Amino acid sequence: MKKSTVIVIALLFSIGLFLYPASAQEAIKVGVILPVTGEKAKFGEIEKKSFEMALEEINAAGGINGKKLEFIFEDDTGRPDVARSAAEKLITKDQVVMLGGGYGSSETFAIANVAQESGMPFLVSTGSDNKITEQKWEYIFRINPPVSDYPRGLESFLTEVVKPQTAAILYENTNFGSSGQKEFQQTCERLGIKVVMAEGYQSGGVDFKPLLVNVKKANPDLIYMISYVMDASLLMKQSMELRLTPKVFVGGGAGYTLPEFQKNAGKASDAVFSATLWYQTLPYPGAKEYYDKFLKKFGMDTEYHGAEGYASAYVIADALKRAKSLKPEDVRGALAATDMMTVFGPVKFIAYDKMTNQNKLPTYVVQWLNDKLELVWPKEVASKPYVYPIDWEKVWK
């Protein structure tokens, strides 16, 4: 081979090496932290698939002003220390322009701490403990309602339909559970419902019967449960075994709306109500289309957690398109100016109660009917009429 040919090949090879990273750098990188393994993995799975589906659509439509959007996913395993390390890695090593995701409240709070300390914009998709947006942190934004808002759609259903006199609250000992318990107890006080029992439990238990026996002795009209999916399923199965028969069982969102709840709890899930943040038949543009496309693409149902992830991806893309530059302060400014409609509902970050950079949305009530989650309240948006009163012996037969 001639020396000149070797030189040309070497030059072309070196040019290729330089061109490849240059083209790779065209992608705008965003870090998304979710629980992909561990006990919260089912939630992480539904959100990750929704982020990915939205990403395909965003890039097919031209990306971010002609540049490709890239999501770098990190698994927090449901642990705050891992979540913190993931955030640090995405910011320092991957040099993302912002962060998204955040499922468990404890993990989300850890991510938010890192993001605020680093001056890195973070759009929370799910973590709902009120304190996440109560710190006056200017770089932290949240698309989903805080846990204090979860029972708001439930309140009118309780006062107009169930009219309970007494309630028991069962909650997992996490930031999400404790915060939710406190807020629902205040809701009960406001509605004149006597809380006869409020008990926390260690998540991941296998025998809730001692706790449920005490609930049965208290004989409440309403049992309100704040749990992730495995605990939610087991609590209902063991309630059925003990023939615990309040007027209503109500879940505080989270584990009570996932398809896995019905699969794991079986007939013990029937007639159970839950607070929810979204349903596919709500009159939000694209909501039903998102649900149908997800079902077709992945062969599984989605629900409010998936809608949060899907909508978050579009809010991220919208902010990056409008940002003056990809510098953190400019991305933060673009997020703060967000005013858009998504499949999850309108998104506009405001200050209310003690929170800042918080999106405000209505909440709803769903009920498991014939193995399907149906929107039952308010009546004007219901997909099916609610079933009440409930004959538990007939339901469980």
C-alpha cells in the first residue's frame, strides 16, 4: 500500500473519530431517575415506558429545535441514598441539562436536595410528600398534586354518598405514608369524621392480621389505606380473610390503582375505592389516545403514574424548546413560565399553601368493578356508576 494511501486512510479514520462524538453531542441529555428494581419497580416500569413512548414521539416530531432529546435513566432501587448518588452521577458525569422522574417521596426529596444544591432544574413527576415543594427551592418543580390534595376529590363522595361517622387510617412508615396520614386525619376532622385508629406499619410485611384484628375491633365505617402495591394487595386479601367489613375500603392512590393490585389481590380488590389523580376518559386532549397507544405498544394497562411520566416528558421538551439557552438558570426560567395542556391536565407552576413551583389539579375517585378500574366520582366525568352500599359477603363469595 502506498504511503499516501495510508496517510489518507489515517486522516479519514481520525476525522471519523472526531465526527462521531460531535454528532453524539448534538443530543440534549436529560436525566430521569425512577425505581426500575426493588419493591417499587412496577411503578417505575409504567413510568419509564411512558417516558420512552413520549420520547419517541418528541424526536419523531423534530426533537428540541432540531436536536435529538435523550433520556438517561437511572435506577434509584427505591432507596434515598441510591437516588442521591444517581442524581450526582447524572449532573457531574453525564452533564445533563435537567432532571426528571422521582417516584418515592423519600427518594424524590433526596434528588431534590442534590438538584437544588447543584443549581440543576428538576421536574418531579410523582413524589408527593408536601415538603418536596415546601422548601422554597427555586430549581424544584412538581407536575403532580401533593399528597395533601389526594383526598380532595374523595371529600364530596364521602359527604354526599357514604357519610361515615368513624374512620381508621393505615399507612406505611415512609414520608409518603406519614404525610398522607396526617393530611387525611385533618380531612376527617374537617368533615366531622372521628378517627378511631391511625396506625403505621413497616412496608414489605407479610402478616398484617394483628393490625387488622385491631381495626376490626374498632369497627370503623371507613378504612383509608396508604400503601404501595404489594402491601395494598396483602392488606385487602387479609381483610377479606378476617371478614373485615366497613362501609368502604379506600386507598390513598399509589398501590390501589395499579393493574398489579387487582392481579395480586384477586376478588379482594372488588369494590375497593381509591383516590386517583387521572383517568383515561377525562376530557384532557390526548388522554385516551395515550392510554390506547400504551396498551397496544406494551400489552398492559396504564394509569395515573404512567400519565405523569408521559406528561412530564412533554413538559421537559416544551421548556427546553423555549429556554434561551441550555444553561441551568435559563432552563429553570423556562420551566417557571410553563403554561400548557398535557394528557395529565393543565400544567402551570404556582405558589399555594406553603408550596412553590407546584402544579395544581383536581383529584378523583375510582373503584374496582368486575376486575376493571372505573372512574366513579365526580358523576359528571364517571366512566361507570359507583357501587354503594356494598355487601362484602356477596362480593367475596
